[in-house]
Amino acid sequence: MSQVSTDMAHDLRTPISTLIGQTEVALSQTHSVVDYLALHGELLADPQLLQRALANLIANALRYGDQNSTIRVFNQDHSLTVENHGPALSEEQQARIFDRFWRADSSRHQGSSGLGLSIVRSIMRLHQGSCEMHSEQGVNRFTLRFPY
């Protein structure tokens, strides 16, 4: 039993450490007033759960996106979108992307547990909302849709 606990702790510690480092780098970059104004809007959501969902999407974009590419976060009509440039996913892969423990392919593991996007889906279901993923022409877009 203690080996299982140790393995679980490692599985959580590694992606969290990576997320913290990558987030610190992303937050250290300068942002213009226009960047912040573009995020203005109102959503009815639990702040901690919303933060977790966005953190998971941003961590995924950092992990699998093209190196040194821009990650965009924007809102529109009661939805939030995280967009990055990276390898396109097939329609079949897009259909399964939010499944628990599912990964696009073995070369994309990079220390992930395969739970991050399924957690995003669970959070959106708790809010009676939905999450979608679209991938085309090197742009991957994850959208969180909240009820009005």
C-alpha cells in the first residue's frame, strides 16, 4: 500500500512542479493593458474550480504546444478559450481528449497522468457547462462554455 501512495505522490508532484515552473515563466512576461481588457467579462463559477480548469488547460498548452509559441486566453459569450499552436489532433483523438487516463499517443506522455483534461470536463459538468476541443491547421483550441 505504501508503494501505491509513493507512486501517486510522485505522479502528482512531477506535473505540479512542472506547472509551477512554467506558470512562473509565463507570468514573468510583460502584458499590455489590451491583453487584460480582452479578458474582461462575467461568469458565474466557483473561483477555485475555474482556476483549476484554466491551470490544467494552460499546463496542457505549455506541455504539448510548440516551443516558444504564444498561448492565448480569451472570453466570448459566457465562454473561456485557451488556444495554442502545436501538432494537430485527428477528429478521433479530439473526441477522446477529455477521457480519463487517455493520451493522444505514447510519445506525448511527458510525465502526465492523463487526468488533467478529464478534471476540466468534471469541473464544467459541475457548472452545468461543457468543454470542447478543436484542432486544425496547427491551432489547438479548448473552450469552456458556461450556462447563461
